[in-house]
Amino acid sequence: MADPFSIVTGCVGLITAAGATTEAIKSFIRDCRDARGDLTSVARELADLQLILELLKDDGQGDALPNSFQAQIDRIVKRCSSVVRDIRHVLKRCKAPSGAITWAANEKKEVEALRRELTTYRESLSLTVETTTLFIARSIKADTEVIRNQTQFIPGIKDDTEKILEETQRLRVSHQPEDGNIKRKNILIEEYLDGLTVCAESVCGDEVRESAGEGKTKKIDKTANDLLATVSVSKSHKSKISEVEEKVLSSESSSLKSKCNNCDSHIDEGALKEESEPDLEASNV
């Protein structure tokens, strides 16, 4: 089982090997100008690989990734080292006076096949760097915003993984099925990509679900707040209506009371008048 230290050591060794192979390419191009167009892409691939290895070396000093996947990274790094050495050995075989003829006849195709294989591993390691970034952010978890910011890479990781799988399929088709060595290489990269996909989805899935859950909570909170606001407004309206009703009732009550007083006054005067009329009639008699 690999550990972070073995990954770092493997990256350092591969960076050194890639640099040595780049120098071998420059030397060979000086002797065989016709190979310049073919080897330029190889040199560019080695430069990209060195940059990714530097990033992976820095990230690999921790234990963010699962142990099982660290072992797969270690195997891919070792396989990359083997491919880089094979490229350098091919160039050495072409150093003879008839190197240009040998290159054009046989070695050119072999180096191109090695470059395609190296591209597959380099792209796989590039995805590993992105996935490691997600794992490191998840392990820190000091601020949940860190995770949310990292999830912007999720679509890119999935797209790049699909590209790697397509490249793996292309490599499988481009070689003879009976070639056991090619079969072994394809199994290695497929197992690695399976582990990478599981690692990426384990981070992306959790954070997406967490983000979705927070979105639902916010939606529920907003709905609750809207309901509370509606109830509050309704209560306010009811309070105002009650005040108006009280004023109207009070006004009507005062008016009725006034009318009743007037009625009482009229009734009292009529009664007094009726009572006084018999007295006047009696006195006249």
C-alpha cells in the first residue's frame, strides 16, 4: 500500500526523468532535423507532465485521498516513469549514423504510441490534482464556503473524466487485442479512472446534496417568513378595521343616545302639558 511519501518520491523521480528525456529530444533533433515535427509534441507533453507532477507533489504531502486511491496514483506514476524511460531508450537507438533512417522506418511509430499512452496518464494525473484539491478543502472544512467555491470544478472534472475514458477506448481500439501488454495497460488505467471517479463523486455528491439541502431550507424559511408577514399584515388590517368599527359604533351610540334624550324631553313636556290642562279646567269651574 502506497503512502503520501512514496507518491512524493515517485513524482520527484519522474520530474527528473522527464527533464532528462526532454534534453535527449533536443539532442536528437539537432542530429535528425526530420524528427522535429514528431518530437515537438512529445516535448510539450513532457513539459505539461512536469507541471502536473509539481502540483501533485505538493498536494501529495498530506493524506487527503483514500489509501486505496493513493496506491493507484503510485502505480500510474511508476507507469509514467516507465514510458518516459522507453522514449529515451528509443532515441538512444537512433543515435547511430543511420539514425534518421531508423527513426523514419520504425522508431517514429513507437514513440508516437508512447506519447499517446503518456497523454492518457498525464490527463489522469491532472484530474487527480483537481480531485485532491476538493478533498483538501473538504478535510479543512474550517469554512463551508471553501467547499462551495470548490464545487465550481465539478462539471470540469466530469467532462475531463469522460475525455479520459474516450482516450482509453481509443488506445484499446488502436492496438491489437492479442497484445497482452496493451491489455494490462488498459486494465491499469481503467482501474485508476474508476477509483478517480469514485473519489470525485464522493466529494461532489456530498457538497451538491448539502447545497441543495440548504437551498430547500432557505426556500422553506422564505415561505414561512412570507406567511408570517401575511399574518402580520392581516392582523394589522384587522386591528385597523376594529378601530374603525369601534369609532363607528361609538358614533352611532352617541347619536342614538342623543335621539333618545330628545325623545325623553318631548315625552316629559307632553306629559306635563296633559297634567296641567285638567288643573286649569278645574280652576275655571
